[in-house]
Amino acid sequence: MNEMEHISSNFKAAQGLTFSKDLPLLLLVQANNEGVKEWIPLHEGQIKDSLHGKVITMDGEHYLHHTLFKEIAEDVRAFMNEAK
């Protein structure tokens, strides 16, 4: 409940922040989110400065981990092997 009460201010506070360049960064993203304009480019922008960043789009609902947990586990394992 607290998170939802502060979602707008937290989002504004996080804008412009970046991840460390040497942090391996894997984003598993819903492939077709019609509710957010520029959904995929938004995530691609988050990894653009990462030395080892990757966006994987997945067909599914917002809570991808509910139905695609096996695929997510495989993607995480492969990413961890690539990041070594």
C-alpha cells in the first residue's frame, strides 16, 4: 500500500538515475504493453550504457514470472554464463 501511495514521487525521483556501467543488467520485459508508450525503448534506454546489458522481450501478461518461470530461469542461467 505504501508503494502505491508514493509511486508518482518515487518514479519522478528515479528519473535520470542510471545503473553502474559494470553491473550486468538483464531486463525481462513484456513484449506488448499497450498501456505504456515506448515500452521497449524505455527499457533499452536503461541498459544502453551497460557493458553487459540485455533486454529480453517475452509474450505474456505483466506478471511474466507467473506463467513464464521456466523460460525466465533459462534466460537468467544463459545470461549469467555470458556475463562470466
